[in-house]
Amino acid sequence: MVIPAGSQMQYLMNRFAHTWTARRARPDEQKLRLLLVDDNRNGVEALAAMMSFHDVDCRIALGGQEAITVAADWMPQVIVMDISMPECNGLQAALAIRADPRTAETVIIAFTALDEKEVRQRLVDEEIDAYCQKGHATTHLMRLIETLTS
């Protein structure tokens, strides 16, 4: 497939990161509250460090159960959620977050090494709003967050 040079980034964005629902976050403060969830401490701390350059209020949760607790206490506007985690995986955590009226409208992005088809097959409903595949430039994730908060 030949991709015109000007649209190469848009093609990659559509392939590796895009929205699945119409849900959007409307930041009501100066900084976006962003929760990063992963069971890999080094990976999630590195991502949080990168996010610090983008003027967001960022916190991390090490696993799905911690994500549920932090989301209920802190009320993030966007959650970037790994899917493959032990004990409480990202989809289970997303379902619990959706079940809580305080966090039901929080935007949740699946940020995973799993391919999109595999993630979609595991969904129960619209517990995940967007998808971004790990292993690619973090600019895809940042553009997706910008899309979901505009």
C-alpha cells in the first residue's frame, strides 16, 4: 500500500490509535486529570514522566483494582488502561468504573500490546472508548487524548 506523504501520520494514527465511542472528556480545570494504569511499574512510570511534559495532572495505578479505587477517589477525566493485568484486568476494571455513577462517563482508553480485534472480542459493551496499541510512538496516544478532550 502506498500512502501519500502528507497523510502518513493520519494513517498511522487511524491504524494504531482511534476512538470507538462518542464519549468525550470535558476538562473543568486548568489541567486534565489523567490516570495511567499498568501492572508494569517501570513502563507506567516512564509514561507518566513523558506525560509531565504535556501539562496534565497525572497519577498512576499499578493494576485494575488500584485503578478502580483511584478513579473513585480522584475522579480522573481520562484513564489510559492496560488490558492484560493479573488479578483484575483492564476490562474488569473498566466495567467496575462504568458501574460507579461517579466515574461512569470517564473516558477510558485501552493501551495494550493486544491487537484491536482481540480487545474488541473481549468487550461486554462500551466500557472502552478508544484504543491505542503499545509499542508505537507515544505521539499516537497523545493525539488520541487530545481528540478525546477537545
